[in-house]
Amino acid sequence: MLLVASALTLVRKRSETIGVRVAFAGSLVVIAAGTYWFVQRVFFPAGI
């Protein structure tokens, strides 16, 4: 996590717009992974 935060800080120092876009894209990846995990656990539980 420290590595990602440091990299994002460096990107934002170079260009605020690119930094915001990278942060937004990262957020979308986390949301997609969480949604996939939720759907998998709720609708397709193991062992049934």
C-alpha cells in the first residue's frame, strides 16, 4: 500500500489530471473486484 501511495503521489506531482484519473481507475478496479467477490459469495456459495 505504501508503494502505491508513493507512486500516486509522484504521478500527481507531475500532473494533477493524470493523478486524478489514475486514482479513479484504481477505485473502479477495487469496486469491480469487490462486486465480483460479493456476487460469487452470495449467489454461488461453495458446498451447496
